Amino acid sequence: MLLSETEKEKVIAAIKQAELNTSGEVKVHIEERCPEADPFERAKQVFQYLSLDTTAQRNAVLFYLAHGDRKFAVLGDVGIDKVVPPNFWESTRDTLRMYFAQGDFSGGLQMGIKEAGFQLKRYFPYQSNDINEISDDISTAPIP
């Protein structure tokens, strides 16, 4: 198993913490192998399969990791892409890359999620009537 139970709990806590400050939704999907040459293409498939494109503001973000292939991607929905600068996810990807290169997947996910939440807060601040539209658990189920 890539993440211990304690590490999973820390990643889920990071998701919950990030979502306290933004109406954006954060999801993590982990699988061993990426069936696509480009992890961004796989992230699009996972995004659709997990119905992350159904949030009211279309402001979900997926952290996709194929640890066995050492591939990952960060994908935001169209609502995010409409309002953020073109390089919005670059610093988040750089953070992930730095941690992942050291084999610290849990730390990388936690820091990447924290950074994403901080950045999303500017464009999608938390609203008092905000509901959690996407579960905070880590997705590891096989996806066709």
C-alpha cells in the first residue's frame, strides 16, 4: 500500500482543511499504473468517471497519482480554468514533484492540497451556504 492509514488520514485532513476556505472541491485518486502515455489524459478520464464535473460552480480539482509509473497530474474543472491564469497549477505541480521525487507521496499531497486550497480561496471563497459536493476520501478503486 502506498499510504499508511495515518498518512491517508493526514491527506484527508488536508482536503478538509483546504475546503474550509474555499467553495472549491478537492479529490485525490491514486492508482499504481497509468494506462495512458500522458497522465493528464488519464486524469481527464478519472475526473469524468468520478463525476467531478458535476459541482455547482464547476470548481473541483483532481490530484491524480500513478505511483508505480511515477506520473501525476493536477486537473481543475472548467469553472476554475475560466477565471485563473494559464499557469495556475504550475507551483502546485512543482511542490508535488519535489516531494514525490523524494518518495514522500503523503507529504507532497498534503502540501499540494494546502497550496491549491490557498490559491482557490482567492477565486472561489468559502460561502456560508457551501456544501461538500464531493467526498473527501481518497479514491483508489479501479477505473476503466
